[in-house]
Amino acid sequence: MVFNCNGRRLDLTTPQVMAILNVTPDSFSDGGRYSDLDAAKRGAEEMAAEGAAVIDIGGESTRPGAAAVSEAEELDRVLTVVEAVIDSCDLPVSIDTTKPGVMRAAVAAGAGVINDINALRTAGAVEVAAELAVPVVLMHMQGSPRTMQDAPLYRDVVADVADFFRQRLTAATAAGVLPTNIILDPGIGFGKSADHNLQLLRELEQFLQFGSPLLVGISRKSIFGTILGRALEERLPGSLAAAAIAVWLGAKLIRTHDTKATLDAVNFSAALRQQ
Ligand code: PT1
């Protein structure tokens, strides 16, 4: 449960928080502007001070409906930010990408975790992940971000996600990814109805059978719109409830926009559970 992230330590003996650092593209700037980098550095420092265990940086939106970006565009957005955050704090940095070229460049810049919503299914990704030898998050997704919410369909969502984990664990370890470097994530909101998401959270313990730590990313997602009728900026209470329950059911890493509040939910749940 202790991971070596390109020289930085991630200890998941007790549950921890993965803080989301937004690298928001805007048409008036590229990711390399001083003010953007300065904001990223200050954001990372704040997350570290609030108790995050790892900082997740991504240059491609994977929200429902989001379009893909080119590798050049993604590298342009993300690489200087990874370098700046590696400089400004000593936490491990995770790179949220599906592209092997971005994985390679980010790890060369100091990133120490590959967070892949496509679970290394992109051509060349599994070989690069094996070569880089850093921890990898294998996330379940049905379809692709642009169309995944059109008509999500499962035989049995929990069984189907478990089958997917079995397949991806086999493919990754066959390519040389160490089993001890794998983290699994059911992919809340990625090609799932609200009911599918509830079933996955309710049955989260089923995914402990693989022996890998579980990551859950549910922060501010549309399930809180569907179930609670909350707009984006009103979803923190629901997100905290979900984080506490995910930890209660065995999750070891919670991906969040709200480090301090989420860490309280995580720590209280872990204390109750005596983890
Ligand atoms: C996640 C995750 C991620 N989520 C991992 N990486 C996003 N490992 C990005 C919605 O329903 O859960 N795990 N990287 C963000 N993606 C979404 C998906 C954001 C759905 C919002 C929704 O609102």
C-alpha cells in the first residue's frame, strides 16, 4: 500500500485525498503563461498545506460531452504546469491522461502517477506505463467522454466493471506493469446512469477482491444533480457524504476539488472504521 511515485511517496495504508488541479484552457492564454503557472503553484501549495496526498493534473476535459484534444495541445497545456508543481511542492504528482506521449513527457518532468481514464487501452499506453514503472490508475469507462452518457447500458454494472478490471489487470501485468503498482477506479460518471453510479458505490466492496487499492472520483459530479437536484456549485455536501461512504466501503483514495473538507470526511470515516 506504499507506492514509489518517481521518487515521491504515496502511502495508502490509511485513506487519502487526491487533489484536482485544474489546468483550464482559455482562448486568451496558453498553459505556459506566468500567471497560469503562478496560480497552479499557489493552488498546489494550498492543497499540500490542506493535507492532500497527491496532486492530479490533466489537460484534457473528460466531463460528459467533452471533445478530445490533440497530443500537442495537451502537452502544451500540461507540461509546464507539471514542472511548476513539482518545483513548488514535494507531493507526488499524478498525470490525468490517456496518451502514451503525455505519460512519458510528464513522468520525465517529475510526475509519479499515471491516472488513465482509459485504463491503458490507447495504442502504446500499456507498454509505456510498464516502461515508466510508476503507479497507474486503471479506470472503467464505457464509450468515450463525448458520447458516453448517450445511452449507458450494462448486463450488470457491478459484474461488468469487475470483468473489465480483470481484463485490464491481465493486460497490464502481461505487458510488465507490476501488480503492486495498480490502483483501480470504477469511473463514477463515465458511461453510467445515476442508478449505475449508485449501484457501483453501494457494491464498492466487490472490487476489493483484486487486492488493489480503490480510487473513487465523485466530486461535484452530475449524480448530485440527478439525485439531489443540486447545481454544480451546491454539490459539496453530497460529495462529502459520498466520500465518507466510499472510504467506509474500502476506498483508499478520493479524488476531489475540495481537499480540506474532503479530508475531514475521509479521516472521520477511516477513524470510525479503525483504519
Ligand atoms: C475519476 C475522474 C478522473 N473523473 C479518475 N480520473 C474525472 N481516476 C477526471 C459528471 O457526471 O472519477 N477518476 N478524471 C472528471 N470526469 C467527470 C465525469 C466529471 C463525469 C464530471 C462528470 O458530472
